[in-house]
Amino acid sequence: MDGFAHFWSHDTVSGLAWAIAQGHEAPDHPELAGPYNDLTQFVLRQRAQMPDYLRRPMELATLGFDVFGLLRAGKLFHGCEPGVRRSQIEAWKNANMGFQRDLIRYYESLATLALYSRPPAGAERCAAPPAMRTDQAAGQVIPEPPGELKCEIAVIGSGPGGAITACLLAEAGRDVLLIEEGPFYGLDSCEPFSKEEMLQKYRNGGQTVALGKNKVAYVEGRCVGGGSEINSGLYHRTPPEILEIWRREFQVQGLSEKELQPHFEACEKDISVSLLPGAAPAASLKLHDGAARLGWKSLEVPRWFRYENQASSAGKRQSMTQTFVPRFLRAGGRLLPGTRVANLRQENGRWILNAEHARGAVSVQAEALFVCGGAVQSPALLRRSGITRNIGDALRLHPTVKIMARFAEEVNSAEMGVPVHQVKEFSPRLSFGCSISSRAYLALGMIDHPNHAAAARDDWQRMANYYAMSAGESRGTVRTIAGFRDPLVRYQLTGNDRRDLADGLRKLAEILFASGATELFPSINRSQPLTKSDDLKRLPDVLPDGLANLMTIHLFSSCPMGENKDRCATDSFGRVHGFKNLRIADASLLCTAPGVNPQGSVMAFARRNALHFLSGAK
């Protein structure tokens, strides 16, 4: 934006942030009082990180919103009195035009997150984040790369698929370069699930979205370790019935439970998969108890955590920067963080990777290549490079809808983290669980219930955030757009998906009422709170278009594996059809939605496929 438009936009965003925040002020919560300059700066910083094809439309829509104030009050929005500002915000928030609602929800979400991320009055402020890691003592991290690099094997992406692949190849004595677009921070660089983590480790600041009538917000890790650095660490093996579907419909070889068992077991040992040594959080037990009262199957999901004190449930997540990345570096592998591979091509039997680093262009030559950027970034890179057959055509995900529940007693605390119980009575079609329930995330959820927003401010310790997750039958696409850096993701819910999610919402509400919840707040715009079982009749039978606020943290299947070349992008072991030395090793390979957290599957397949590559098998 030019200078004038920049200052104009700043004033409009400032007016929005202040008007939104002032609605949360309360005498007994001084940490929520003004000034709100920090909110304005956070919102502007986040907007600058939006996917680039959305950024300019958002900037123009913001200025249009400001001009609209002339029609309502004879002044630009940012020049109006606070009461007039709030009136215009409410008018757009409840408008029938989707883009008006989306604009206000965007700014309200960011301002609310920043506001409730402030520490309570009297609490110590967090220290400045530590510098990015270099591990230069080992000499294996390349903070400032030369213009040209050569290696035997290049691995693009350092999430679970890439880190395991690179580690096993390096430990086998191969010359491996692991390339990561994001920075190299340690696991303890910031508080988990915080605003700071979003800024440090999330792609686009956590503002990625699959577009459709019902938009589905999702997040991707963009740091060394990828999604393992930002997720909850819940672990599942691939369900046997899902493996059977993949064997039958996609003709995937080497996929029996017996063949996969040693890979699951090895990964589980390497990342310390275990159950809690102590008691589960109260919010987690509420879900479990509610399901038990209904006679529905519920279980504690193991996590990849290491517990030094077996009498305590406080442990440390065994992410890739805690496990496979250090092993990779000790084995002599080289790590190149902060480097984005723009495209790749073959030349004289070698792969040439054209990459971008803060210091300038980097060219990497490799004999073999593993693409491990995840279900969105891997197909985007391949499509930018002209490799398109069955690439990015069959994206699947787990669409998820939420309910904020309030109880008569305390179930939440600042130290709770992510609860561990899931209800699997209706799996794989539907699963239920409890997600991050910090005060900031509860306040975000209550945006759909503005008349009850004070609940997250005053009563958050008696509240928790629960979800209903559908396996989903829809297929989305990943596409690149000429002239833009970020890929376009589209995902359209089918009628069955919308019915399943509505059914999931109702069943989740049943569980929560059975567990003793006194009030439920569904994540559907314009919906009313539920206070008794009879209120379930008011829930829709089909999720409404445009009003349900959906999200997911599980994306996969954009480059499915198998010998069915009409449907599959790679063979059974990740080698891209039509190429000898190009492989994929991430969630893209999963053929359909597994109905469970996918990273256990990703790790087992990465190990299986890396060993298959090392064996020299074709």
C-alpha cells in the first residue's frame, strides 16, 4: 500500500480494535482496559501475513468499511464516536452479505485473541523470545547458505514425515540436506498455543483457510519440526478398516497390520508414546464421564510425551526438534532453515531446486528428492514445477465444529493444556474430544454469542472447549495462482458432510449435558445457548451454509499413494508415478480421511518408505 493508504488503513484498524476491545472492559479486569495500541499492531502484523491473494482484497474491504461510515453517520468510521463505531460493527456482523460478516469476524477474532492473551494484572510479562537455534557447535546447521549447494539426497520439509525420512537416511550414511522454509526455534521458545507461538511457528500467522460455502480454517506449522511443534501430540495408529479400504480401492501394497506393526512400534518408542502417568484434566474427564453415562465408547488417547516425574501429568512433548532432528544432525545431516523452495526441475538426471533465502537465491543439486511439505505445500510445490498428474486433486480433511461448555464447578486452569480423552463410539464417521481451552481461545469461541461474551472473561475456569470431528467425504483441491506465492485451497462440504456435522454437534451436546454441563454455546453464528436437553431440538439437522464456523487441524490425501494410477499420485511407497528419484513422505500420501489424528500414520509410512528406499527395492 502507498503511504496515504497505509496511514488510512492503520487508522481504520485502530478504530476497529479499540471498539471491539472496549466491549470487554470490566472494572475487575484491568488487564483488559485500554490503551489498545498493542492490539492494533498485532492485527496489522497478522493482516500482513495473510495469504497474498486475500491480503489486498482485505485491505480494500477495510477501507470500504471505513467509507461506509459516511453513509451511516456522515463521517469515516474511524472518525466516529465509540458508540457509533460499535453500531456499525454490529450492523456488518449481522449482515446477510457473507463478505461483511467475514470482515468483522476477521478483525474481531484477532483483536479478541490479542486482548485475552494479555497476562492477568500483576502477572509477570513473558521475556523476549530466545534467538533462533543454530546448533553450530555441531556444524550441521546452515544459517547463511552459499549460492549453490550439492547433496546426494534433498528432503524438503522437516515435519514428522521429513524429519524421520532425513534422520533414517543420514543414519544410513547418506549425504542428506534437510530444507525447511520456516525458522529453527526450540520447543520452549514460547508458550504452547499462545499468540507468540502463532507469530513464530504458524504459516501465515495461522490464517490459512479452505474456501467454500462453509469456509474451513486450518493451520500449518512453518518452522523446523513442522506440525509436531504446534500440535497436541495425540497419537493413533491407522485403524485396520481404513487400511483395508486403502488396499482395496487404491491398491496399496505392503499395508497389512503385520507389515506396519514394526514401524508403528519403532516410532512409538522413538517419540515416547504413552498414557498419562497421573490424573487427566477435569475437562477431559467430563467428556469421558458423559460418554460413559450414555454407554458410548470413550478412551484416553496416548501422547508423544516424556514424563520425568511419573507421579505428575506434566511432561514434555517429543516433537521433531526434541527427537529426530537432533538425531539427524548427530548423524551428519545438514539442515538449511529459513529457505523456501520455489520450484524444481530435472537436469541431466539430477534435481535442481530453485530456492529463496533471506540472503538471496540458493540453487540446490540433488540426486534424489523427498518432498515432505505437507498436504498443501507439497502439491503446491509440485504443481509450480509442472508435475500435476493426480497432484492436489483429492485433498481430504476432518471438518470440525465446536461447543463451548460451562459447568457448575471448575474444570479448567491455566496449566491444563490439551485434554486427552476422545469418544469413538461412532468412529470413523464422527469423533469427539476436548481442545485447547485457554481463556483466549474460549473468548474466541464466544464471538458467536456476543450477549454471553462475559462468560469467557469472568467464568472461564468453569468452561472448556469441545469438538465434533467428521471424517468427511468431500474432496478439495490445492492449486497455484499465477503471480501469487500462496496456494489456493478449496473444499466444498457435501450434503452428507453437513448432516454428519449437525449430527455430531447434537451428539456432542448430549455427551456434555450427560456430563453435567449447565450451558452450551455452539460455534454457529446467530445460534442461541443451550441450557437443557430439550434445547437440542433447536439444533439444525443440516449444518447451515455460511453460518457454521468450522476448522480443522488434519489435512491429507492430496497426493494419494497406490498402484491405481487413475487415482494415485505415487506408488505404494511414495515414489511419484513417472519419476525414478522423486518421492513424497508426508500426510499427502494418506488415501482417504483416517478418522483419527494422522501423524501416527505419517510417521509409520515415512519410516516404512525410507527403509524401502534404502533397500534399493523398486
